[in-house]
Amino acid sequence: MAPNQDTAQQKMLEAEKHRNPHLMKHPCKPLCANTAYSCNKLWLFLYTLLYVFVGITLLIIGVWAEVERRKYGALNNLMSLPVALLLSVGLIIFINAILGLVGTFQEHVILLKVFLTITVVAFFVQVSIGILAFIYRNETELTLNSEELRPSLAEYHSNKRMQSTLDRLQSSWECCGFDSFHDYEVNAYFKCDASGEESCGVPPSCCISSPGDFPRYSCGYNVRRNLTVETNKIIHTDGCTSLLRRLLVLRLDIVGMAGLGSAIPQIIGFLLGYYFIRRVEEYRTWYCVGVIGSSSSANS
């Protein structure tokens, strides 16, 4: 009975193959194919799990870069677009990785296809971040100079945001002005022919202070007029331009490397996702054919 039953089942499968040729596109696979399927699923699961943390890391780097950008944004705002893209792609990767994680675990083809599509979009955004960071890095090195920055010193006192930015830059990096502390001659309050007490002086953020101590507000008064005093013992005399340039270039490098560094492995994720979707669809096709064949055999 068994050989006859097998022969009947084969005939039914052949008949089904002629009626629905797309269902029998792929032949049945040996055990090694099942092993490859399991390995593919495991690697994709681990990849999506890893990229949950990659997304979180990109968000952390993006938040840090945004905080740094706001510190000196009044002087140079070239970081704004790369940082905004990095924050966006970090959030996208985090959400997409969770979709991929669930889709892989449940073998949900629609979720996996959404994951694949977003992975491609995220890849191009990340490459764009790297390119923009590189472009803005070169632009910062070429265009950020004392002549461009010096007019901002005229806004000290009149523009509170600019004043806060300059104070932060000068106190944190122990510098004063952009070429030198004499740059404050462009400010109406610090000009040597001004009538106020700050004339021919510099802001208190230029003053040298001991760790934990705040400089006296008046320590910079007349410091540019009194040439008999050793100025470098009272205030920082080096300009801030080169320090600010290095600061911005370093942060753009970090943003660019974060974007490109996390983009390259996405190619692996795309391939893992693509082949896993194919395998899931193939196995579902074989399952459908098997069910049809068994049902037809039972009915006969």
C-alpha cells in the first residue's frame, strides 16, 4: 500500500505543479538548508539586537554634539545640519532595529520588508552625514578666521547670547579675543577712548584665576593701557581662533565618523534581511505545497 500511496501522492503533486507552477518553483531542500535558515535567522536577530544599541549610541552622540553646538552656535553654526541628521538617523535606526528584531523573531515578512526599506534609507542618510561633516570640516578650516569672527566682539554686552558664548570660550580654553586680547578695541565699551571704567580693558572671562575661584570683575580694567604691568600674569593673551577651529573640526569629525562608521555594517544587515525574507517565503511556499499534496492524497 505504501508504494501505491507514494505514487498517488507524487501524481497529485505533479498535477498541482501543472495547475500552479509558481508554487513549485523551488525544489525541496536538504537538512543543510534548514541549518542555513536557522543560522540566517540567528545572525539577523543578533544584528538587529546590536543595532538597537547602535541607535541609542547615535542618539547619545547626537545629543552631546547638539549641546556642544549650542555652546558656540553664536559664532559658527555649520554643525547644525549634520547634528540634526545624526539625531534623526539615530532615532530611525533605534525604531527600525526594534521592528527588525520583532520581524525576525516572528518571521513576519511585512515587518522585515519595512525593516529592509528603512535600512536602505538610513544608509543613505548616514552617508550624507559623513559627506556633510567632511564638507563643513574643510569649510571650517578654510573660512573660520579672526577677520570673520572679530565683529562678534563688538556685540559683547549688547548681545547676551554672544556674551555668554564668548565668556564660555575664553574661560574654558584660556584665551582672549581672536588674534589677541587687543581685538576688544572693536567694542564700544572696551575701546581705549571710551569714557567708562571698562575702557582699554577686556572681559573678566579673559582673566587668569585659580581653579575654583572666580576672577574679579574689574581684573581686566585698563589692562591694555597699562603696558608696564606683565599682562600675561593678569589675563590670557593668546587668541581663540585656532582653538575654536580645532574644537569645531574635532566635533565635526566625531559626527562624521559616527554617521559613516554605523552606515557600513548596514550593508551586512541589508543582505541578511534580504536573504532571510527569501528563505521565509520559500519555506512558506513549500509548506503550502505539502499541505495541498497531503490534502489531495487524503481526499483520494
